[in-house]
Amino acid sequence: MILPIDEKWRIKTDAYQWIIQQYKGIPKTGKFKDIPQWESLRYYTTLANAVYGLAEYELMTSDCTTLAEDLDSVRDVTERLSRALTPHIEILGE
């Protein structure tokens, strides 16, 4: 299963773990030409830990220099993850 977060991040799973992946782009040449490439960064045993880990990673690698910027960044990351992981249900028909 792949849970897209945004154009830069996704959480992927296999039978054993949840994996935070970062988008690396689409190669123009070579064996994987025109195939989007994702780099696996961190591994977790639960989805909750992976979501928390992604938020923590983004905050730790941000370029914030003040507490106010950090708090804004926390709010932005939290809102983006909430939107990405909220189920969307569409009812078709009459």
C-alpha cells in the first residue's frame, strides 16, 4: 500500500514495516528513465509511528530559526498530514 502525503512525501508499506519515502525525481536517461524515483528514509513498525516520524523528520530538518517559526512549521506539517490521511468517501449513483 502507498499513502501519498504530497508531491514530496509518501508512506509505503510491505508485509513487515511502514516506510517514509521522499520523492527524488524522474531520471531522463538510464535503466529507470521516465520512472518516478523514491528514496526510503526511515522504517517503522506502525503507521502511527511513521506519521509521527515524518512530522518529526520535517521539523528537525527545517530551516526555522525561532520558536515562532517552529510553531508555524508544526501547524503546517500537522495540517498537511491530517488532510492527506483523512478518508475521502464519494457516493455515486442516485
